[in-house]
Amino acid sequence: MLIRLAIVLAVAAIACDGSDSSSTSIVGDGASSTSSGDQAPDFNITMFQGEDVVGSQDVSLHSLFGEKPIVLNFWAGLCPPCRAEMPDLQEFNEKFEDRTLLLGIDLGQFTGLGNQKDAQGLLEELEVTYPAGFTTDTNVIQDYRVVGMPTTIFIDKDGNIFNKWTGALNGSVLEDKTLEMLNQ
């Protein structure tokens, strides 16, 4: 099952050119579905870096709701499109960190696209400074319907999903989607 999921995600990552999924449902465990406007599913995060921003090395996503909207970026250490978008994410963070929380979550262990060592190595190599960590929650891929890497979820300050983007984001699209969320 995990191998099949890894193959599907790898093929989707290669074929993916980025898509706006603001009206697409994000399906959970089958008992419920999460769409734009619904509460983002909670999961626990262990931080690689950014503890000073999120308040602890171990946090839950829901504990971060309330102050700022969150740009949640699912990525992996051996994912070429993830690597390609990281400089734009870093630049975005430097420009928007007072208005949003950019949070990178490594899913390499679930996708076959690396492990935590690969993820930390990529962060160091690209000199990424925004908060980034990993989760051991195997439901995250299903809860957020991650069908390609990277996947970015825009979450308003109340914890509601505003938008979803599958594939690498460039700086202008990232800023446009964030400004749409901030101006809602």
C-alpha cells in the first residue's frame, strides 16, 4: 500500500504543473470531508527549526490557529519540485512573516521521497530559515488529500481552509493566493 502511494505521488509530482484547488474537496478518513471553509484537520508536528516562532519543538497545528493565517507547505527532501520552490518560499517568508506563518512539513517518510536526514540536509543546503518540521501522523496525506508534492494549503487565522495548491508555487502565485486570503 505504501509503495503504491509512493509511486502515485512520484508520478503526480513529475506530471504536476501546479493547480489551484480552491473548490476541490479535501477528503479525510471517509467519515467526513474537508473543503474550503472547513476546519483544517489537526496533526502533531516536531520541528526541525523555527521553535522560536511556533513556541515549542513539538506542537499541534490547531495550537497555531488564532494569531495569523498559515501557509502550510507539504514537501519532501528528495522531491525536485519541492527543492525548486523553496527559494521562493524563503523570499515569501521574509516578505510576509509579519502577516502569515509559513510552515513547511516534511512528508518524505510517507512518500518514498526521502527521510528526516534528507529533509534537514535540504533545509541547510538551501539556507531555509522559515519554520519547518515533520509529522508521524500517517493520516495527513489522506486528510489533506495530498496527491502530488509539493502541496500547499492556505489556512485562515481561524483555522479554516481557504485554498489548496498542488505542485510547485512560484513567488507571484504564492503572494497572490496569500493576499486573496488576507483580504477576504
